[in-house]
Amino acid sequence: MGTLLEVKNMSVSYGAIRALRGFSLTLDEREIVAVIGANGAGKSTFMNAVMGMTACESGDVFLDGAALPRESWRIVRSGLSLVPEGRKVFTTLTVLENLRIGAFPLSKPDPRDMDWVFSLFPRLGERREQPAGTLSGGEQQMLAIGRALMSRPRVLLLDEPSLGLAPIIIRDIFAELRRINEEGVSILIVEQNARQALLLSRRAYVLQTGCLVKEGDSKALLADPEIKAAYLGH
Amino acid sequence: MDFNFSTLFQQVINGLSLGSVYALIAVGYSLVYSILSFSNFAHGGFLVVGGYICYGLLTGFDVAFGREVLLSVPSMGGIWLAGLGAMAGAGAVAVLTERLAYKPIREHTSMTLYLLIASMGVSIVIENIFVILVGGRFRALPQGTFPAATFDLGGGVTVNASDLLSLGFAVFFLGGLQFFLMRTRWGLAIRAAACDLRTAGLMGVNVSRLIGIVFFVAGILAAVGGVFLSARYTLYPQLGGITTKAFVAAVIGGLGSLPGAVVGSLLLGLAEMLTAGFVSSQMRDLVVFSMLVIMLLIKPAGFFGKQISDKI
Ligand SMILES: Nc1ncnc2c1ncn2[C@@H]1O[C@H](COP(=O)(O)OP(=O)(O)OP(=O)(O)O)[C@@H](O)[C@H]1O
Ligand SMILES: [Mg+2]
């Protein structure tokens, strides 16, 4: 298994605020990697910078050893797809239209992609003609994930998919993420919910005010007393 | 003026015809608003560009050069070619305006106020380019551009062929726009961008190209409106000022909403023509702006205004 995605020495500032300082990360083929950190640690900043939504001061991103293009739409076309923080589904469009726009980069969309999304999240299939704005928070999160899958990404990036959801829905969604990964999609997930993220991932990075403070096997981090005290609560 | 059924009928037709021209203008303006959230005051300029290109093609550009320098197109299909030329030209000017005046601002700030101010500047620039180039004179499209026939429907009711024509064309172009937005890939992308422009970029949509397409479409629709307005009234560099009416219609219908823009425009056209028919022509604008004030007081978001119902 080779390295699929590599981020080298990425730094981002908003004026005087240095939100990310020299962060590096790798993601192997078929791997699930998590980035955990508290509010304001720079997790979303990192994801947005990788996707070309936020300009970075320095840093390079490589996919399969080739530098990623700069513009978001080209990045999506080269095989990355982000499920943004707060889901950001197109509320005025129907579930079906949200999925169709997800397939925008494909010259010939395959109907089987949509069937796959509906098999992962049957509740979306039942609500396909409904405007996305009328879905519950959990259903919107499922839609955001389904929409991101429609472009057939090699790397699925998720920014806090557990945000504001009930524990039972979170368990469902994380179980589907594992299924998605088993189908061959590599996953990079950013979470405040450290326990769920560490249970899902193979390796993890810990961010604190923009700096990497720890990295390693997720199992080891789950048992790490410092991590336990700071991120796992009890 | 006494109430009289045939006047009523006639003014309703006139009102729908005028309203449909407003709709062409209002819809393009609303489309830009729905994507970039600012009132594009240069929209009236696109309309004037379309009007003068049409006039120029029909008369062989004697306006600008004082003599016929080009083969004038009436011999080659007349208004059809001139109309196509007007649409392409106004579309191109709209795209150019976006690229030269708005894009640099968009890339530096998310404050839409700057775009609004820039659009006022562009509007003045376009108006004055025509004052310099062709002078401020009022010009009528050559006789015979549109059929001058009137149909007698009996009971003293007559309908102008040109009114029916502008109504028909407006319906055709609005239907075409609806088809484009609802049935094509880029149409879907535009509707998504109207909901959330930033996130549309995450769908692999080239947002810069999308904005270009939106301006091109807005320019085309403005040109069609411009041609019919110059036929109905006359053509002059300040004709774009009539867009104010289309703005009012878009606000009444709900800014950013296309059905709203159409409904608002038809209401406005009807109100204007009924006022002209039964009260007095001078009261038209008073009625228009009273409608705006009343609407803003009782339903500031307009009939179809965007409801904010995002679930966080
Ligand atoms: N657009 C912005 N302008 C200025 N500062 C910003 C901007 N976006 C983020 N920041 C700042 O950068 C830092 C990192 O923010 P970021 O959103 O990346 O954190 P996060 O780890 O995603 O937090 P959360 O878990 O709350 O989502 C914060 O201090 C934040 O205030
Ligand atoms: Mg965040």
C-alpha cells in the first residue's frame, strides 16, 4: 500500500492569526486517517486549504506523487471530495438534485453510483424528491456524504460529520463510513469527537492551536493517558 | 375617462406586453443577484448595448459614421440577424463587465457593497460611451422592422401585432431560460450556486465560468428587452434607466427569485397600463413606486423572497 495523499509543511494565517503552522500528513491507499483537536485547533482551516478553498502561505499537497492543482474545481476533478463542516447541502434543491450536482465533474454519470448511495443511506432514497432543507440534521449529513461520493473520489475528506447529531445517528454514519472505505475509498476525517474518530481510523494526528502535538496509531492514542485526559473526557 | 370594457381589455393586453418586457430585464437582473447578492446597476447598460447593436445592424451603422459603411442587414433577414447580433453583443459586454470590473473586486473582498458601487460606475461608463459615439438623440428603429398591423377583435378592441410579438418572444425566452435552468447540467449548477456559491465550487464546478455564463444569459435577455423597448418607445443612451422599473418588479416579486421577477413584472406592467388607461399617463410612475413602498412595508421579502431555513 503506497502513499496516496501527502501534505507537506502546510501553514495558513488569517491576518495576525496563525491558524496552521507547518502541518504535514500522509494518507495511504485505502487507509482511514483522523485529525483530532479542540475548537479552533485549525482542523477546518486544514481541510479548506487542502481543497483550495483557503489560500495557504506555504505547503504542498501531492496525490499519487503529483502536485494537486490550485483551484477547488480542479482538485475535485483529480479525485478529492470534501464533506464540509455544517453539511452545506443545497437546501432549495431536492435530494436527487443534490446528488446529481455531486456528479458534476463526471462526463458520463453512472446510475449505479446513485443506487450505491441509496443502499448506504436508504433514508435518502425514501426522500429523493424532498427539498434538502426539509431533511433532519442526520439526513442532511447522509446527503452531504452521498453527494461527495457521487464524484467517485479516491479520497473522501470529512469535516466533523458528527457535529450536532445524536449518538445513535453518529454510530450509523460511522458504520457507513467504514463500508465506504471497504469499497476502496480512502478517508481523511477531522473530528472533535475524538473517541469516534479514533475508533474509526487506523492512524491519527492531534492538532493544538495549529501545531501538531502527537501522531500515531489510533489504538495507541486511545490508550494514551494525555489524550484520554484532554480529548476523551472520562 | 369613463370605465369602458374595451379599454380595460386593451390595457390588459398592453400591460401584459409591457410587463413581459420588464420580465426579460428583471429575470436577468435577478439571476445575477441570486448568485452574487448585489444589484447590478449596469444591467440597464446591457440593454442599451443590445438596442444600439440592433439599430446599427438595421441601418448599416450610419449612426456612428454618418454614412452606410456596412451592408445593412435588412436585405439579409433583417430583424432576425440584427436581434441575434444584439444578443451576442450584449452577452459579450455583460461577460466583459464581469471580468474587468467585478471579478477583481470579488477576488479581494466578500463585501458586495463594492460590487454595487462598481456597477453604478459601469452603468455611467456605458451610457456615456453611447453619448460620445452616437450622440444623445432619440432614435426609432426603421419603419417596418416589426409588423405594424393591428387586429380588430370586435367591440372596438384592437391589439397591436407588435404587442403580441413582444409578449410571444418574452414567453419564448423565459421558457428557454426555465428549460436551461431545470434541464441542463449547467442549469443545475447555477441553481446550486444560487443556494451556496462557495459550496458549488466544492462540487467540481468552475465557479468563474459559471458566473460568466450567468452574465452572458443576463446580457442576452437584456438585449431582447432592449430591442422591444426601443420598438415600443425610442432608443437613447439613457434608455437603460427603465431598468429601475424592472428592479422594482424584482423587489416586489422577491429579490433573487425568478418566478418572483416574472410575477412582479407582469403586475407592474398591468398596474402601469391600467393607470394610464383609466386615470392618467402621468400617474404611472407614482403608482409603480407606491406599489414598491407598500410591498416593502407589508412584505419586505417580496412575494417569493428567499426564506432562511438552513438547518445547522
Ligand atoms: N475566515 C477566518 N478569518 C479569520 N480567522 C479565522 C477564519 N477562519 C478561522 N479562523 C481562526 O482560525 C483558527 C482555526 O479555526 P478552524 O475553523 O480551522 O478551527 P477548527 O479546528 O475547525 O474548530 P472547530 O472544531 O470549532 O470547527 C481559529 O482561531 C479561528 O478563529
Ligand atoms: Mg471546524
